Amino acid sequence: MERKDLTTTDWQDYELLDSGNGAKLERYGDVIVSRPETQAIWKPLRPELWNSAQAIFEWKDGKSKWQKKGTVPQSWPVAWRDITFTARLTSFKHTGIFPEQAANWEWIGELVQKLTKLSLVNPQVKPAESLAKEPPKVLNLFGYTGIASVVAAQAGAAVTHIDASKQSLDWAHDNARLSGIPEGQIKYLFEDAAAFAKREVRRGNKYDGIILDPPAFGRGAKGEVWKVEEQLQDLIATTKELLSDKPGSFYLLNGYAAGYNAQSFAQLVESIFGDVNGNFGDLSIQESDSNRVIPTGIYANFVQ
């Protein structure tokens, strides 16, 4: 695997306006928010902009709270290319959107489009006889608000979206509706990701694309405890059994807040899958009017 750091730049509905002093100032659609950011240990470049924040996430007396200025909608639409999803101010400082994933969204969309074309055309038979009965299958574990699921579905995949939060599943379903994804193209399951993956292996199911975004800690649908340092290796080994050997099949592992280096992710994947054609590195967001970036996560991926 080769190192390739991925940096998201602003698009029409998103900007990283400034950062520093342990915070970042972002625009999601028409709403400007200020959120804590441990990586931003530098000084802001545009201090005059910070008064424009309509919502500021604060910790006070051991409790988290959004301080709002004026009227901020409970939810509002944000678009990336021709996909629309919903932003909200959550109690965990998140908005339901991780802009640094834009490079991965693009990668997923392109690969699914290629798989869709391969599934529709078999060079050994006449085109009229080669229409596939099933589209490429993608599994999204720890799917959260489902933007990656929407990207894959829009490109032609049948997606299985797994999360242990009913609220997140509802949010993901709303995002699919906003983007015009037909009902049934994404299957939403309230499941523990690790337990579901093991059952899929026993059922003999295979997927043409697998996406994982495991948290550092979490609980499954039946209260199962997830600790990334104890269970990630086993989960990667399980998903190896689920990945199709079809040329063009892909695998993506994302990471946040677990303290690992991107090189560690790459070596984990290689220890289980062997020598693969892939990349790994940091996920970052670039400020709209400077060359500064905020490192926000890590990833490792490969294509069969």
C-alpha cells in the first residue's frame, strides 16, 4: 500500500472558513458553526469572521451545549454535487456530515459506477443477453447518517447499511429520500456490526464493496460493547470472508478518535488481506482562503 493523504477543499455548500485556538469555523449551507477542534493549536487567520457564527458548541460545567445566535433551524439541507443530505446540531458537536470524507465519496462513486458497468456487460455474450439480474452489492458497517450509502446507491449499488442507533438509521433514510434514492435500494438494519458480519459469513453472502467507519467505543443493537482496540482486527478478518474476489471490488476503512496512525491501519489491513493494491493516509480539510489543513481522521483502502 502507498501513502496518499486526502484533503477536502470547499464546495458550494461547505467551507472551512478559519481555525485556531482549539476550534474550527465552518459553513454548512447557509449556517455557520464554531466547533471544538483539538488539532487546531495555531492562531486564527481571520479572527473577524468568528462573530458570524450562528451556533457555537461549548463545554461548561462538564456539560455540552450549542449556544445559538438568532434563529438556527433544527435541520437544514446541504448538498454535495447532486446529492442532498440533512445537517443537524447534535449533542456530540457533530452535524451528521463529515466533509473530509468527500474524497472517499468520490472514490466510492467511481468504483461503483465501474462495477455497475461490468455487471451489465459480459464480453462473452451478446449485449442484449448480458443484463445482470443484480447490481453490485455494497456493505456499509457503522453507517451513521449514510452519506456513503447514498453515494454508492446513486452510482448503482444495492446497499446494506448497518448501524446500532435507530436515530442514525432514520437520519440515513431521510438523506436517501432527499437524494431521490428509490425505496429498497438501501436496506437499513438495526444491528451490531460485528455480529451481523459474522452471520453474513455463515450465510455465505459476498459484497463487491465494503465500507467500515468504526468508532473507538460503542454499543450494539442489543447492548454489545464495541472497543476498537480489542475487536477491530477480528472484524477486519471477518469482512475478508465477505469481500467478493470480483475485479474492481473495493474495501475502505476509516478511523477517528482512536489514536491510531494511518500506517497502523495500512499494516492491519495488509496483515489480514496480504499485499493489496491500495492507499492509506490522513484525511484533512483545507481552509477556504489559506493552505492550512486540519487533520481529522485516517483511512486505508484497496481495490481487488
